[in-house]
Amino acid sequence: MTRKMKWLGALALLVGAGYFGFQKYGIAIPGMIAQLREPIADNHPISWSQGPATPPASKRPPNVILIVADDLGMNDISLYGGGVAGGAVPTPNIDSIARQGVSFANGYAANATCSPSRAALMTGRYPTRFGFEFTAVPASFIGSVAHAGDSPLYPAIYHKELNHDLPDYPDMGVPHDQIMLPEILKPLGYHTVHIGKWHLGESQPLRPTSQGFDESLGLRAGGGMYAGSDDAAAVAAKLPWDPIDRFLWANLPYAVYWGDGERFRPKGHLTDYFTDNALAAIEANKNRPFFMYLAYNAPHTPLQATQADYDALPQIKDHTQRVYGAMIRQLDRRIGDVLQKLKATGLDQNTLVIFTSDNGGAWYAGIPDLNRPYRGFKGTFFEGGIHVPLLMRWPGQIAPGTVRSDVAQHLDMFATIAAATGAQMPADRPMDSFNLLGNGPTRQLTFWRSGDYRVVRAGDWKLQVSKRPDKVWLFNLATDPTEQINLADREPTRLAALRRMIEEQNAKLPAPLWPGLLEAPIRIDVPLNAPWSKRQEYVYWTN
């Protein structure tokens, strides 16, 4: 063999090794670049702003704590008779919010994915009114997952040609001219605190501290690792069937932000870290009215639990479900600590506590029963994707054990909190929020939209209109709350009327602030790790 042939052979081996190395490790490039641009500093203590040393002499307005879980399904809590792994993980603390207050049997998320639901919670407006239609994700994420998990029957559609219309990821958020909940509370003397997930914009004008929050500790982006790679007290469950999970493990940092500072390592499991700081913030503000937005990122993937919570569930044999259940167990316990802190500080009777989830349980988690008894998952407008726990507790103001059947929505948190605190609703723009604790009008119409997938609930009737597949689903939720019987062919007049409602609503809305780059199929009745079949119903979700 000549020297030239040997050289060419070595070059070929090097190119091949580089190619396969890129295939294996290239997915981690966004995280590597982020680490170079913004190294993660060591942990440092948080000093919460201290309120007055003594309580006010006069009656003070109520405190408000809005607790939001991430991707928590209806069947993740035991309130409704179920729970993770057939009830193996009771959630007595979350359940107590309803048992000592009210549960809305028809509680809905404003969207079937993270960001738009959070935008609705903070503004009291359909996020599509100001173009916040799709969950904010970086282009590198879409490019990495676009075809990595393609269905053998229904391939994903990646609109790469729209990449030039994408703003910088930090600028993908709620526009600064939108009025957020803390902004209407501050004129009343409220101290406003954000802890946990934000996902409503990372650039300076879009951060919590620019949108009305006095203090903010947490994740500016959509997620983070719960524990460091060197944490021996954490148990992980990776999902080999899920390209999203692979991207998260390769790129998510174990880091948080305090205010407008640089990112740094938290201490311990993130659910514990957020809760410990919530307890400290309650202590710091016990003598002045406060609003706390406590936005846990649990139980969103990547799945990481504490060893102690994992060890407490030996009856769950499936490892993934056991880790997931351990995360729910921890979340419930720590919410219990928040409730106990209110009692210990004498604030219990004068605090409105609200609990909900940003959307239903995720199809990619690979756990079939997250949203039972409802069909659908996160990323669909079937009930499983948007029907979520919505619980409130306010001693002396809400009768214990109340169950309400009227439709309630994330949108309604704005008007409800405004009424409870005496804050003024914005009068210079259309609002989509109803006060759930008053005697005024109740919600009769609710709309959802993500690209060409559009839905209305009017009274007990719900119409879903999809472009891919070209199909409509019409359900009478009074007689069929789990959406088993499609009445589209039997009720043409009603279908036409509901479709007109959707069209009239869409005509009022602006174009999205950024395009949906990816359309991907999500099956209604089985999770991502189930075998594909042409008999399965599905819908394409745009983001």
C-alpha cells in the first residue's frame, strides 16, 4: 500500500469517526455553546427582601399564592380517586386544597403546551390576542427533534424555510406592553415574588423583574435539570423513545437565575430548592401583603427524583413510572410544607392558595394513564391535554369541600385574583377573564388554537377542527365527558354554528409573533412508546 493510499485511508477513518461522533454528540452542541457564553457560577445564598418587623395595625388585604405544576395530568393526583400507578402515590397535600376549598370539575388550561398557558395565567387574555400562539423553543431544539422520532406512518413536517422569520430565542416572549398580574397588584402595596419556571421571555424587557415582579428566582427558559450530574442522591429515568428527552439531557443546565444576575448552581433537587426559597420568602413577607407565583417545573421531563422518594415506592415495578411517581410524591410533600408555613406564620386564614397545571400529562413520558379518564395528552386539545386540576383554598371565603361544575379557565385567574385583592382590571384592552369567586357572569365560550388546529367549547358542546388529519370531532361533554362518541355526522347544524364561532374568533386575532416550525403527529389514546397503527386516532400539533 502506498503512502498516499494510507493517508487517504486514515483521512476516511477520521471523517467517518467525526461523522459518527457528530451524530452521537452533535445534539449537545447548543448546551456547549451556552456554557461557553454564560458559564454557571457556584451556588450562593439568596437574601429575600424583608418586610416590616411587625404586622400592620389595620386589616391587610389577602396574600395570594399561585402554584403551577408542569405537565401534571388529572390522574397524577389522588383527589379524583386515582393517582400514579393505580393510586400508589397519594397526594394528600394537593388534595387538601380542594377539600378545604373548591375544586373546579371543569377546570381548563389555556393551551395544551407550556408557554401559552403561562401567558394566559399572567395576562388574563387569550395569548393569541397578542400573537403568543406557540411555545417558545430555540430553533436548535426544533432542528434536533424534527425527524428524530418520526412515525413510520405519519412523518413530522419541518418548515425549515420559516427559520428566517424566527426571532432570537430570548426575545420569544410576552410583549412588554401586556399587563401582567403583579403589575395590577403593586399599586395596592403588594410585594410580588416569582419562584420557578418562567418561559415567557429571557431578554431584559421580558423577564419577571421587567413585568412586575419585585423578586425572581428560577428558570428563565422552559426547563432545567433537577439535580447535578454529580448528585448521588438523585435517580433518573431516561426515555430512549423520545427525541425531546435526548435533547434535554444533552443540553439543559443545572442552573437558576436570581433577578437579572448571571446563572448559578442551585442547592439540592430543584423542587426542594424552589420550595425552601418559597418558605423563606413567606417568612420575609409575613408582615406585608404578597403575591407569589410558585411555578414548579415538576413533573416535566427530564425525569429525576430524589433517592428517598424513589425508595419509598417499591410497589411500582416499572422504573420510569416509579421515578415519575417519586417526583409527584416529592411535589405533594413540598406543597404541604408551603401550606404548613402559612399556618406557622399566622397567614393561613388570610391567604388565597390556587393550584393548577399548565397542561395535561405528556405523551412522550411513555406512561399511558396520566390523564385518565380523559383521552388525549399534552399537545392535543382533547380533554387529556387541557382538562387540568384547578383548586382554590381561602378559609372563611370559600366553603370547604365545594365542587363547581361551571367552566373555569387559566384565563380566569387574573380577574379572580384582582377581585380578591381589590385590584383594578385593565380597561384599555379586551380581557378574557372571569371572576370565579363572585356572583357575576360565568364563562360560556372558550377557544383554543395552535396553527390549523382549532377548538371551541360552547356550553356543553365542544368542536375540534384539524387540518392534519382533515377532520372534525364534535362531542357533547354533558353526556360524554371523555369524548368517546363523535357526533359530527349526526349534528350538522350545530357543527356549522360552532365552526362559525371559531372562524369569527380567528378573524379577530393577529398573526403569530413567530411561526410554527414543526408539525408533528400525536396519538390521542396511546403514549409515544406504544406501537403505531393506522387504527389509532391522531392529530398534528404545530409549534
